[in-house]
Amino acid sequence: MGCAYPKMYKIRQIINSERIEDLRFEIFKQLDLIGMKNLIKPNSRICITAGSRGITNIDRITKYVCDYVKSLGAIPFIVPSMGSHGGATDEGQRQILKKLGITEETMGCQIISSMETVQLENASNGAPVYFDKNAFYSDGIIVVNRIKPHTDFLAENESGIVKMVSVGLGKEKGATAMHGYDLAITIPLAFKTASYRAPIIAGLGIVENSKDETYIIQGVKPEDFLKEDARLLKVAIEQVPRLPYDDVDLLIVKEMGKMYSGTGVDTKVIGRIRVQGVPEPEAPFVNKLVILRLSPDSCGNALGIGLADITTKELVDSIDYDSMYKNLIATTYLERGKIPPYFETEKSAIDTAFKTLGKIKSVDAKVMIIENTLHISELTVSESIYKEIKNEVELIEEIPEWSFDLNGKILI
């Protein structure tokens, strides 16, 4: 026997849709404004960073930075700047970039993927600081990253160009070292050490709007990294998509993965952090969380699956445990790698979740279904939620009945 499912409504949140239309023009303008024409010399080797996140337009943004460097007669090359991701291997990190559309063919320049690092002086709190060897010995480094709230801590500098220097360019050794200390304190301290020694010449800070479109691209001088990273974080926080209702009986996330969040699912969206000593967010409150699939682009890394209450056999079977555990150990947050109860089909996983809601009848449950935690401008909500928020959202369609295919995969 299946559940008596609630009536559902597909809705669109009313959010900021302002975006940059001409990315190439904006990137060239921003790099000009911070004096790159005078700093980058012909035939110099300029390193451009590339992370593991699914940043909108990251392939085009990276390509245009390469084009800018070439326009000045210099030689760009790309370095994967993603800590321990990709199984902490040269090829694993190269494959992550490939899935993001960043290859030597598409970028028109060399990608140098290596886990070799240079150990710099310790940060002022004693944390060891490591730096990608190829980037360190380049003639200049342009740090390119999206700025957004971090999933684990609150600080002036969270995820962005400062963290990419402290953690991303530190490779596995650097990421592991950073997570052994208080990240909120150590990331800016490690940045100060690295920026003093490494030839960082510029940053490009990216902020996305609530529809995950490119909203701001800001050129940043090295001496302004900390200040501008903090300023842009405040802008990014205002743009972060949120669930339209704070009290949820059942949240169904169709897909998790590293391109959506470092934790596979954004902790700020699901309202769960699960780090010892860090308080849980006051909102949203999600009673039961079901995660159905792992994105193929996550290369088997299901870090964050431990945040779910229930999952599927398909997801568990797709995990590359070596890759996930290397990343998990580097973060030190082992709870996030624990496998929750899993079921043969998506339908059986969802039905089980409904059964665990206690006295709440399934037809009356407050349910949300989202594709992933990055793209939540459009989502599906149950009737009990829709009645509360209908004046604040746009209705796309009513879904009177739930449907599944012959393999139990959800079709709404």
C-alpha cells in the first residue's frame, strides 16, 4: 500500500533577476580597472584558478579571463584550486573541471593539475599554510571564485576569493590543515601569509542573483581581497535563495552533489549543519529530509549524505567511497559521511518518510520537492504550504496526483 499523498503545486518564487548580459565586456572592464594592463607583461606565465563548484557561466568566465591574459601577450594556464576534491588526485581534479566545461581545448590554454604544494610560513595562529606549487612559481595569479555564505561557519570572509587562496590552492594538505583549526579565524590569517609570499595579482569575485545567474563580477586588487570579499559576501547573502516556508514536515531533494554545495546540499537551505559545537539554524525547520540521487558530475563524492534521514539504493551504489572519505577526513566532520537508511526505489524511500511523520496525516503534511539546493526559484509544495504562501509566489501549475515510473522514480 502506498501513501495518500497531498495535492501539490508547482510554484515560482518572486526574486531578483538582474544579471550581467555581456560577460566578456564586464570581465575585461573589471581587470582593466584594477590595472592589469600595467601588471601583466608579454610572455609572462599567468595562473588562473578554477574551483570545483557549479558556478553559473564558470566555463565562459574562465575562458574570458584566459582571453584577457592573451590579449596582453602573456601566457595563461589554469590550476585546479579545490583542496581535496576529486579524490585528491591530479586526474580527479582535472575530471571535475572537465565536467564544468573547463578543458585545455575549450579554454585554449594548458591546465596544470598537480597535488604538489609549497609549504609557506605558518599563519599567526600556528596553522600550516600550503600553496599549489605551479601557481606559486608563476609570474602572477588571478583568483576567480564565487562569493557566497559558507555551509559550516559564519564570518566576515566565508566562501570566496580569500578562501580559495587559503584552502583551494592549498590542495589536500592545505585543506586538511585548515580544517584542523577554527576556519572562521584561520582562513583570513592563512590568506595573509599566502598573499605575502605568492604572486597574487588580482581577484575576480562573482556574485549570483537568486536565480543563480551572474549578478556581479568584481575585479579586486590583492591588498583589497579581505575587504572586498567581506563586502561582496553581504551582497551575496541578500541574494541567497531560500525555501519559501520555514516549517517543513518533509523535504525531498531530488539530487545532491559538490557542484551544488560543498556539502552536497546547502546547509543553509535545509536548516541542518550537524557540526559539533555549531548551533543549528533557527530556520528553516525540516522534520524529515529525503535525498534521492547523486549527480554524476559529483564524481561519486556524496559528502553530505549524512545530513539526510533517508536515501535510495541508487544513490548509495553510486558513491565512490575513496573520493568521499578523502574529502570527509579533510573536513573532519565525519557525521556528514554516515549513510542513512536507504531503500530500493525513490517511491519506497518517500513512502517511508511519510510513515515517520508521526501523528501527521500524509495528505495534510507540509511537503516541499526541490531539484537541488542551488536551484530553488521553482519548486513544488503541498497544499498546506501553498495556502500559506500563495500571495507571495507565482503559481505554475496544480499537480493533483503524484506519479512514479515503473522503476519507482518520481515524476513530479
